[in-house]
Amino acid sequence: MSIAPEREDVLTSVAKVIEITAESPESFEDAIRKAITKASETVHGMKAAWVNQQQVKIRDGNVVGFRVDLKVTFVLD
């Protein structure tokens, strides 16, 4: 069995997935935007995010908050 030699011209990246949660009194979309904006302050190279879960907070029969749990993919330096 032969192993091909490493090629220096091939770019390889390694990504990591983190989970973050955010909440907004406005909407799920606003919660997503807030989560990504805040994460971008310390996490660089974000490439994608997907909504893992959505929840609403209810008080006295009214929706008072929108919460999202996101999985965010970013490329390691």
C-alpha cells in the first residue's frame, strides 16, 4: 500500500462547531442576528450557522421573548 506524498499546494482547513443561545423580545430573526453579532466579537472565520432549537417565553398568556439555540461553524486559524 502506497501513501501519496503531501502536496504543499493543497489547502486544507479545519472547522469547529460551537453552540450559542440568544434571546430577543422582537423575533427569532432578531435573536439570530444578536447571537451572530455577539459571537463575531470573539469568534473569527464564521462560515455558517443553523438553528438547532427555537423556544418562546410566555408570560400571562403572551409571548414575551424569542430564544434560539444555534450551532455555528468557524474555520480554525
